[in-house]
Amino acid sequence: MRKLLQVGLVYVLASQFLIAQTPVQLSREEAREDIETLRTALEYVHPRLYQYNSKDFFDSRFDSIYNSLNSGISGLDLLSMVSKINASVNCGHLYTIPQGDLENEVLNKKVLPFYFKVIGNELFILKNCSAKEHIPEGSKIISINNIPTSRILKDIMEGIATDGYIETRKRRLAERYLFYKFHGFDLYYHLNIDRSSSFEIEYLPIERDRKKSTRVQGISIEDRKKILKSRYGLDERSWFNEPSPKFELFEDENYGVLTISRSFYNEKIDPDYDSLLAKSFLTLKQKGIANLIIDLRDNEGGSEHQQMELISYLFDKPYKLYQNIYLSNLDFRPLKHVIIERDSADFLFNNDDEYMRKFGNNLWINNYEYSDNLRLQPPKEHVFEGQLYVLMNGISFSSAAATIADIKKTTSAIFIGEESGGTFEGPTGGNSIVIELPNSKIMVRISPNIQVGYMYQKHPIGRGVHPDYHIEYSIEDALKGKDLEMEMAVKLIKEKSPSFSKQ
């Protein structure tokens, strides 16, 4: 998981907005070759391809798309097709990323000048960055270019790749503006709804019962980001720029807050993770603090080391991250002509010591504890023995979602927020086989691994950890910048501490 996220982030950050060029077009033969390449790669690499939809489903879908390609097609239309096929695998680690000229088109499109909030099946304007501020913040969008919001949300959700049956991550990714090439409302709308540069907006102002309509011009992603900064004083990329982790102690109130918003290390701004945890848990022990809030909201995952390090302070028995690691194949040479980001020497996994053994058709399983993640690790000296409260949302994904599952299995923590964004049983994650479709140059990152979590407990397959206290924001809450999850955690701490509640 760590390598997958870090490589993806480096790629996103390294290639920013490019100069517009002629739209990408593919011939029928080129498009069909790309679809066949994708089909072959998914069938060969993805170990859970048929977990949520059958082989017949995918065969029918690929055949239908292939036969529909009777003439040339735009690169954007093909990108939409590929994104939807990949999303139907129900794997959040299956990334569809445009490159080259197609990337250029995606990054330089005109977008709606708004930041949105998705609440249930409704869409609200959270921040208005249009030149004319005539649509009030908090307005509910009824339609865009005469397309009802209900249809817009339904159609864009079809193209969002997430784990299993988890819907919370789909909604949160539709609000997220960090990875413009493969996430966010702008991309989903542009690929799956319409590609206009101006937008007829029908809306219902907050606390009003009469609909209004107006036309707004699309703006560039860069301009919208600048307006957000100048008009609201907000940095769209603050997630990257705020140190993680962070520990705060509220000694008089008998609780601490450990915020881990990112699980990859940025040496320029982040404290040393291991040292901060060691100091924090020592402080909790020395001062006899009875309550700890762990905030994993908006954490996309990353470092397995960070995951294991945290659990060793929360569980007083030896623990390991995975019961088993599965691998779809050991030999990826058949895909050599389309694999990128991997030296050809790495196409064949060395199994001389038989660390992997065959486990059925096209699946291998670890044969012994060759990895630290498969070996029991001792607990830390200053294990926290008080009450845990875990804050989570649909963005809590990959190793962050696995951490939430680990805490669920090993402690009596109270979970607050919404369903976590990764499956309880463990992700299809880890290292990836990255292929490039030969004509469109669309990159598809496919993980060949299944990582089954240790101490597995019965849980609905394809679902994340469900909260004990479900939090749902109203648009009024969002506009006021409320933190309902934190408020709930502090409220619960107050309720169990009479001396605190009287203050």
C-alpha cells in the first residue's frame, strides 16, 4: 500500500497543468486494441476480478464495448469507458490515470467554479468561486445544463472506483480536489455528464422555497484555486501542507487527540512519526489520561509501518498486520509489452525458496512468514489502557482503513463518523503492476495482491467498519465549519466523567 500511494502522489505532484493541445482521437482499431489490452491485463493481474461481479458480467461488458466501437472515438470517451469498467471491479486500488495529451485535456478543461458538498443524494455549493457571486453558498443544485442532480450523481458514481459496496468513499471523492487526473467532481462530470465550458445552473437558495436559475462560465482549475485562496483564505492543498501526525493534550479534560491525516512521510513538514508516538503515549501513561481520540479522517493510507507502530501502542498482545498475503501470479512477462514503471528484471518473482505456494488457479499464498507484516510484533511498553474514540470517514482508505479494522478487532474503541473507505477483510493493495494502454496511453494501476488482515472476525464482505455513532452533516453544519465527529467524541467523554461535565 505504501509504495502504491507514494508513487501515485509523486506522479501527480510532478506533472501539473500542461499546455492545451489538439484533442486526442483514436481510430476504431486503436480503441479496440486498448480495450482488449485492458481486458487481458485485468484477467491476468487482478486477484479479485470476479469477487463482486461474475466472469459472465465482465465478458458481456467487454464484448459489448468492443462491438460498439464501430468508428473512431475521442480519448475522453475512451477514458470514460475504461474508468467505468475499472470501477465495476469494486477495488479502490484500481487507478485509471490519463497521461500525455489526454492528461493535458483533463487538466486544462473548464470546470464549474464551485466547491461542492455531497449530502445523501443531494449536491450543495459550499464555496462559490465564480466571477459573479450571485449564487449563495449553501444553495442546493437542482440541475446543471438541464440534467437533474439525481441523474448527475448516479452517473458519476458509476465511474468512481472504491472498495466493495462502500458508498461513503464515492461521495467523499466527489468532493475532493487533490488528484485532478483521477478523482474529483470535475473529472467525473467532464467524463460522464457533459463537456461544456458554460453551465446553466438551476438552484434552490438555502432557506428559500423558490428555485432560481442562472448561467455561469467555467474557469480553469488553477483560477478556481487562486480565488478560493483570495476570497476565502483557504488553501486547497492544505492536506499536503499540514504536519502529520499531531498530538494535543487536554489534561484538565482528561483526554488527548492524536490526528493522523496522512500516512506518508514528508520530511520537510512532518515530525518523526515513531518519536512523536513514543512521546505521546508516554505522556498519556505518566499523566494517567483515560481517554484518547484518534482522528483518521481524510487519511488516504500509505505506510504499513505507521499502521503497525500505532497498533503496538493500542493492543497489549503480539500482533501482525496480515494473516496471509495472496498473489495472482509470479510471472508477469506475458504483459511485458504494456508494463511500465517496472524494470524488466522484476517481471518474474523469484520463488527459489518457495516463499509462495500455489493456491488454486492463478493464485499464490505466502508459505511462511517472510515479511515483517506476517510476523508477530511485540506491544510497546506504554500501551494505552484507557477508552479509545476513533474518528473516520469515507476517505479513510487503504492502510488507514486497515488500521481502523485492526483497532476494531483488538480494542473496545468507539467509532464515530461514517463507514470507513476500505474493506474490513483487507485490501487488494500493496505493490502494483502498472500497464499503459498502447494507443490512448491511459495508465492503469492494478494490484496483484490480496492482504487478509490478522485476527479476522465475521463481518459483511465488501464493507468497511461501521460507526457506533453515525454522523451526517447538514449544509448548515458544513457552512459553519462544524466538526461534528470531534464534538461527539468530547460529548461522550464528558458524559462518562461527572467532574468534567460540571465544568
